[in-house]
Amino acid sequence: MSHTKGPWAIAPKTAQYIATSDNPAIKQWLELSGKDRFDALSVGTVDGSVAIIPLDESNVDNAQLIAVAPEMLAELRNVLEWTRIEKIPLRAQEIASIERVIAKATGA
């Protein structure tokens, strides 16, 4: 699985999405919500969005977590590499836990 390379950020302004959108995910959300429009945060790179998140208080926190995901994945990989190169002793369960999270994030 390949993800859009970071860094990701939350767009500085919210956008309003309406029922006439060509985006199937937006159309589906509007149908499920019974609304004809919604305000949303966009998370992505300067080249485009990777996630559109309906705006409400808890989703701002979700957007922040999504935006930092590529950086967290890279840092987990760095921790594993560093422990191997420097022969830093981590418990097997700690290494397994990090590897499990990386596998989950990458679909491996």
C-alpha cells in the first residue's frame, strides 16, 4: 500500500461541500446525513486533499491526527531502524508492537 507522501496539513480555511459535488465520497456522506451541504476541513498536501472531514468539534482533533499520520509512520520506522543500527535493546514486545502498528498503517 502506498500513501500520499507528507507533509500533510489541515487547509487554513474550511470549505463547503454541496450535493452537486462530483466526488462520490462527498455525495455518499450527504446522502447518509440527509443534508444538502456541509462545512468541512481538508487534510492533504499542497498538491491536493487526502481527506475531507465534516466540520464539528471532535473532527478538528481527528483532522490533526490524520494530518500528522505520515510523520508518525516515518518516526516509527526510524525508531526501529535506529534500534537495529545502534543495537539499542528494546523488549521483543515493544518491537512487535511497533511493527504491528507499521503493518496496520501500511496494509502489510
